[in-house]
Amino acid sequence: MANRRINQERSKKYHKRPPENRDRRLHGGSSFNDPKKKKIIHEYKKLLRKEQHKQPTTNYQTSDCKNENSHGSMKQSGRTTFHRALKEYEKKQSEKKLQQQEQQRIELERNKALQRYQQKKKDRFKKLSKKTGKGQPVMKERIMLLLEKIQ
């Protein structure tokens, strides 16, 4: 009897539910949690966004064509587009050039500061490494460095 009860408890413990019941239990029965459906919905929304981006440009071009039906106006609008693109390119190039000059200036300042620091360090080392004839450190230089630190 006791063995039977233990076996029943074990079977209840390890009993697996079918996948559809498990999904309903975990996600409140929502059918939109299915990955395939989510993917389809995502693709549909993506398509709608693409269409919305295309519509304003097509409307703008059609209004231009309605206002100016001649073939020469299309060439001129093409030229203005080219000129706009050219101006934009030149503007980007000038900004890039200014940015490069700024970077060079910053690098130059950094190098100068590094050289000053290294020179100062070298001078300090020379002063501290001076020795007397018997090998003792020269106290005059050390005291001067301490005085400079205090001031």
C-alpha cells in the first residue's frame, strides 16, 4: 500500500502537460504569443512603415510633375537636386576638415604638455641624484625642491 502511494506521488510530480495547455497556463491563453504569429505581425507592421515612408516622397514628385509638365523642368529639378547634393557634400567636407584641424590642435597641445612634464621630471631627477665626493646626496638641491613644493 505504501509503495503504491509513493509511486502515485512520483507520477503526479513528473507528469507533463501537453504544450498547448502549458502555454495557456503561462501566458493567460493569449494566441499572440505564438512566435510564428508574432513574426507575421512584425512583417506586416514593417511593410506598413515602409509604405508610409514612400508615400510622402511620391506625392511630392507627382505634385512637381503636375505643376510643371515640360521635359525641361525635369532636367532643371535634376540639376537642383545635384546642386543640393553637391552643397551638402561640400558642407560635410568642410566640417570634416575643421574637425581634423581641431584634433591636430588638441594632439599638439597634448604633446607639448607631455614634453613639459618629462622635462620637469628629468630636472627633478638630476637635482635629486646629485652626490658629494663621498657619495652623500647634496642636501641643498633637496631643500630647494621642498621649498618649491611649499610655495
